[in-house]
Amino acid sequence: SYGVLLWQLQTEKKPYSDDDDETAKYKTKNKQLFYMTNDENLTICPKFNKLILDCCAISPIDRPSINDIIKVLDDILVDLTEQETIQETISTQKGTSSSNIMIETPFNDPQKKEWTLENAVAWHQKAEHVMNTLSLLKNSNQTQLAGKSDFTLQDKEQLEQQLWKYREKAFECYQYCGSITNDSRALYYTGLYLWRGYVRMEEDEFDDIKAKKAIPYLQQASDLNNADAQYELATLYYKEHIKLFKRSAEQDNPRGMFEYGKYLISMGKKDEALSLIEKAAMAGNKRAQSWLDNKKNQYIKS
């Protein structure tokens, strides 16, 4: 089968070399290719191991076609090529303190060199490059890239898939480095990726869920005096405050109406803002009454 052939190529040995034909057939039929999971020589990436197992499925219907096999091998080649372009020399220093955030790292092998801060930055830069390309495509009907113009919808979809891939790789590196080394940059970018929806989440349409996951990372980076984290955290809290003020105003709470009205002033929505502040004043809010007495005329003229 293709599975046994790929396995032989990977391990450079024959399966069941010590077994007679009948024993080997029995083991193959019962998916007992023990060396696939236990052999120390298995050094190829997990995608390759999974491909071998898929090819060894009992039912022919469950086995991938030759075209599917070629596609997976092409994907593996791309992954290996990309990894070669990324510097993998940094190693975790002994004695560094671990993160105070108790998080479950998504890695089976924390010793792998690819999960480094330098690699995280490299993947992030790759993602930014793709994002810039997508922005050009969005703002122009004819964008030239590598001698090619008039990109199709398929080109756009491929770039978007590439963007997700690079961001996910960067996120894995940032999250791991943050949890192991307590580096403020790693913690900041982990929180940033969660808050901005750069990683897929089941609830990614809900800002409150994203904020809940992002705040612990941004808070710890802020405590380590990371200025970017401090700014992002302030922005996040401000947005959450505005949402709460709006909800309060929608329930005719006088204080909520006044605070949300002030926010609408900053957004240039004069009529809606004035209506809310007047309602708050009529409901007895003294700050709203004072604002109307001292600033209403100035506000209307502006």
C-alpha cells in the first residue's frame, strides 16, 4: 500500500522484517504498524505520519487518492521550506521565571526550536506582508505582484489562507514564549492576537469573549511596563466602558445616559448626545443639569 511505501521511505527499513509473510499480513490487516508510532527514527513532521496512517486505513474508501497524497506532500515541502528561512538559534535560558498566567500551552514538544521569540517575529512579519498585499488588492482593481496583475477571487482566498496560517504560527510562538520566559513582548502580542481576532476562536464574533481571553496577557505585559500593552489595555477597557454606558443608557439610567451622551459628543453626534443629556437632567442627574447650564449654548454654537 501507499502507506507502507511512505513508511519505508521515512524509516529506511522494511516493516516486519523478522516476521513471516502470514504474520506480516495479519499485522497489516489489524493496523499494527508498531514502528509508525514507536520508532525513534521517525523524524519527519506529524503531517507525514498522519498521511502514512491514512494510507494504511483498512477500507480502501478511507484511503487518500494519489492526488491527495501529492497535495499533502506538497504542503509538507512548503512547510519545510518556510522553516528553513526562519532563524532557529535562540534557546530558552535556564532559570528564567515562568508566567504567572496559568495557561495550557498547545505544544506536544516544548523543546522544539521553532517556538522562539525570533521565529514569532518572523511569522508576524510574514503575516504583515500578506496583509499589506491584501490591502493593495482591496484598494486597487489592478495590483501588480511578481509580474502578475488582475488577481482573481481565488488569488485573494489563497492569500487569506496564508495570512491565517502565518498568524497562527506566530501566535503559537508568542504564547509559548510568554508562558515560559515571561517576556513582555510575547505576552503583549499573545493578548493582541486574541483581542484583534487574529486567531480562530469559536466565539470570535463576540468582543467580550475576545477581551476576556486577551486581558490577562495584556495585563501581565502592562505590569512588566510594556508601553504597547498599556496602551492596548487602556483602549480595550475604554471600549468596554463605552459599551456598558450604552447598555445603561438604553435602560434609561440617568448616569448612563449622561456618560454615553458625552461619548457621543466626542463622536460628533450632537442631536443624539443632547437628547440623552437632557433626558438625564430631567431624571434628576445633577451632572447633566450642570452641563446643560454651563455648556449647552457653547455646544450648540460649535
